Amino acid sequence: MGEQAGLAIVCALMVGCAAFGPFPHPVPLLFAIAAVGAANAAFPLMRTFGSALLGGVAAASIGLAAVPYVTCSSEKFTEVFTCTGDAPTWHMTGAVLVAGLSGAGLVLARVLGTAVLERRLAAVERRGDRE
């Protein structure tokens, strides 16, 4: 049960960051997608899909973390990301947070899946002892 509570907390943090964080686009979208992945990973039927979403978002976030620094340093690509003020710094901060929370969600989903499997194996062993 603790792992499901942990996934709920990770999901709530992601939703909060997407809704109220000072992050420029596309970071709130990454938070929202990762929150859907964390919510799905809490349920056995959707655990594989949720873990795939979390892993994809973590990889995409790592790849996108430094992109605004590159695009904002060139005159040609300034329309791709917001380049005013501290936007590149907030973009990188948000991307790193998304990657970290997605990684935490992946670990919790794995632990939750292992705990469910261990309970099933223990039930099979108990049935085998009776026969």
C-alpha cells in the first residue's frame, strides 16, 4: 500500500508543478504526461503502460533540458522556446524535476509490481502446502 501512496504523492507533485509552476512550455505538458503515467502505474492492469510513459517522459526531459540554451543563443531559433528573462533556466529546472519525479515513479511502480508478484507467489505456495 505504501508504494501506491508514494505514486499518488508523485502524481500530485507533477500535477501541482504543471498547474502552478513557473515553467515555460513544453515543461508543463511533460509534467501532465508524467502524471498520467504515474496514475496508471498505480494499477496492475495499466502498470506497463504507466511505466512506459514515465520512462519516455524521463528520457525526453533529459534530452530537452539544455535545448533552450542552444536555441536562445542563436538568432535563427529564438521562436522555438521562450528566451526572455530566466525562461531557459526555469525550462532546465523543470525538465530536471520531471525527469527526477518520473524516475521516482518508475522505481515505485517496479517495487509495487514486485510486491504484488511476491504476494501471488506466496498464495500459490500456501495452496501447494495444503495439497
